[in-house]
Amino acid sequence: MLRHLDIRDMLIIDRLELAFQPGLNVLTGETGAGKSILLDALGFALGWRGRADLVRAGAAQGEVVATFHLSPGHRGLDVLAQAGLPAEAEVIVRRVNTPEGRKSSWINDRRVSGDVVRALSETLVELHGQHDDRGLLDPRQHRVMLDGFGGHDDLVSRSRDAWSAQQAAQKTLEAAEARLATMRAEEDFLRHAVDELDRLDPHPGEEVTLDARRRLMQAAERMRADVARAGAALGFEGAEGAMSDARRWLDGVAARAEGGLDAALGALERALIELGEAQAAVDSFAETLAFNPADLEQTEERLFALRALARKHGVVPDDLGALAETLRARLSALDGGAGEIAALGRAAAMARAAYGVAAAALSDARRAAAAQLDAAMTRELAPLKMERAVFTTEITQGPAGPEGADSVSFVVATNPGAPAGPLNRIASGGELSRFLLALKVCLTAGDSGVTMIFDEIDRGVGGATADAVGRRLKALASGGQVLVVTHSPQVAALGAHHWQVAKRVDQGVTLSQVVALSSTERIDEVARMLSGDTVTDAARDAARALLAAGQG
């Protein structure tokens, strides 16, 4: 609900402070007094697109501050929370404009972007008028309005969930089909590569072992003779024999040496033991040098086969085993791909069917709600002197989407037998105003917490019809807040609060002012609206009668 509006240096307004109230607030004044400027200023604060030259001539900047009160559960609280702003009941929107067109916005003294202001404004204010293509006249919003009228939140939510599930299932199926197609394109390669790897059966570390064995066998011929000579030098004909002779000779004299040869004999004993171990190691190595020449050829063939296969697949030889497992898994997936595709296809079909059920239920609910809305509009149009007009909510097959597969549009025929068409193309100015008012009355269920502004919604009507329009506006404002810019005395008389917009000239400068009218001042203003520039006693009497009837 709009509580306060503070405007400084905007167009022909130097300083203006307004405190709006709940219920029906009417703004009246002569043509050109500045009523539309007031709405332009409010629209500027809320980030609406409008005229660019808003700053008053000679001013350093223009500023508008709008203060709103949000009831618990108001949609604006969610917008504030999503923007990282405190979700407080009082919201102060402040916007500044410079003569060069630079704009800055604040919400509760925190700098925000224009997008945040506009998102919040959609939950705060609705503007309705003959040229309002943002709201009721926008065919793209008709389905949303019908769903709001019918209370289809749960059905729309189910449709969205079913659509998301269907889209996810279809994407999963298509991704699996693409993977399978890719694998099928390389099926021959996979089968050949797996067969080749299985036949070779590589093992980690095998390449290093084979390479060492190959180098050993290649050097064996050169080493064999030296190893043999070393073995002979260590044997009985060499070092072993000489050491054995030395030990025998020393043993022969040791008894007479009084222990002097014990150390030498001990060392010889140890040396003979070490010499035996060296002989055994040389003999063992010599055995490794004794191999079949075919072994070298086999070793080289396997080593070269490992290295060639590794180069072919762009891996190191030790990774061939892991590569085989990977390719084998892809081949297994390929072999089981048909079954997976079939299962995913069934899942996608079930998701499509579930979406179809959800969309059909939503369509049925929309048709039922459309019939109720059409009946409600018929009841509303009659008091507005449009009992011969026909309002129809058309539901046709549209492209499937998250909110179902229906296209919804509001069409009217102003007279029986006349062709039906869109609201803004068929109805005249006065008729359009009444259609919009009736539609808004039907679509508004309880207090939505939104301030509704009607800009000359009563244009083109008068007398009993204007009175009917005013009474619908008053009913719409019950429990909420409605602002009406009007030239109709019948509508003005029904307002709970009345402001007069007028121009004044101060030191040669034209300025606009808005004042709250007292009971007496309201009589004079309504009388002026009835009689024109010259207010007669008869006009005042008529004004008193209108006000008494309107407030009764």
C-alpha cells in the first residue's frame, strides 16, 4: 500500500508531499493541471519507462521518494530477500535523475539497480488505463490472469514439474543415443583394439624387464669368455688352489709357531669361504649367459610389440593394461547400448505421458475457470450499461511448455452478432474503460497488497454509467487501496479521500500543486466538475447530493 509520495523538482513540481490512505483515493483537477505528471513521477520512482525530460528546469536534480507498507506474506518481501535487502514491512524507494539523464535508485537507503526497482514495483503498483498495454490488454498475460482467477497454482506447478521431468528424460535419452552412435562409429576399431590387446596381454613393468633381459642377452657373448676366465681364476687351478696350498703349508708349521700363525690361518679360512661364495655367484651368472639364441629373438619381438602398440594408442607401455580395460568397458557399453536406449526410451515415454496428463488437467481447469470468468464478466458488465456486450475467454491449442499447451486470449463483441476481437481493437474508448474495470473486478480476489491506479478509466462515460464505474472502483478499493485520476464528478463523489491537482504561478514560474480537500472543499470541487468554471448554488446542491449518496 502506498503511504507517502515525496516529489522534488520534477517537471512543474517544485516540492510536493502526499500521504495516501487505504480505500478509494481520487485525484481531480482541470485538464493540464498536472495529474499525469503526478503519475509520471510515481512511475519514475518505480523504474517504469517514460519521458526522459523529468527534471524541473533550472534544478540540479529531480527526486521522488515513495513509501510503501507491505503486509505479511507480500510478494515484495521475496523480491527484497532475493536482492539481498532486508525484508522489512516499510519500504522506501528513492530515485534521483539529473538533467543529463543519469538515474540512481535506492531501496531503504541501499543503492540498487533499476532491474531490482522494477521487479519490486511489479508487486507494489498496477496501472490501468486506456493505453495500458503492460497489464490487462497484454494478450501474453491473459493465461496468467486466468490461472490466477481459477486458483491453478498447484496445477501449474505440477505441469512445470512434469515438463522439467520430460525435458530431462528426453535429454538423457538423446545423450545416450549420441554416445551409442559415436561408439557404433568406432565399433570396428574397438573390437580390433580389444582383441589385439587381449592377445598381447601386457602387464605393468613388463617393458622394463624385457628391455633389461634383451640388453643382457645382447652383451652375453662378450661377457661369457671373461666370466669363464674369472671362474677359472677363482677355481682350484687358480686362487682356490693357491690358498688351499698356503693353508696346508701353514697348518704344517702352526704347532711349532706357538700361536703366531693363528690369525693368518683364520683369515685364510674366511677368505676361502668368501672365495666359495664368489665362485658360486660367478657360476650362477654364467648359467644366465647360457641361453638359446631364439630367446633373444622372442624377447625382442615381444618388447617391440609392446612399444609399437603403445605408440599406436598414444600411451606408455605400462598403461596398455589400463587402456585395455577402458576399451573393454566401452565395448561392453556398446553391446548393452540397445538395452539402455530401450529403457531410457520407455522412461522418456512415461515422462511425456505424465506431462500430457498434467497439461490436460490444467487445460480442463482452465476451461472451467474460463466459463466462470465469462459468467462473472456478464454480471459485471450489466451494471456498467454494457449488458449487450459479450466477453469470451478463448482457449486454443498452443505450443507445449512448462505451463501447459494452451493459448488464452480475452475477446469481446460489443453488440450481439458483431464479430469478436481483442479488447483494444474492438472496444471504443469508453467501452474499453468499462471492460478493463469489470475484468479487474473479476480478477481481483481479496487484498493482493497491490496499489491499483486507474488513469481516467471513466473517460467517455457519464451519468448513471459513471456512477456504476465509481461504485465498482469503490468496491475494488474495499480492504485495499485504489488511486483514480478522474474527470467524473460521480466517481469523485465516491472517493474516501480526495485530492485536487491545480496549477499556480509563482514569480513567473508555473508550478503544480496537490492538496487534500476538506468536506467543504470537496463540495466546491465536485460542483466545479459538474458545472465548469462558474460554480452555482445549484451545482453545489447537486454536489452535496452526489457526495451524500457516494458516502452513504
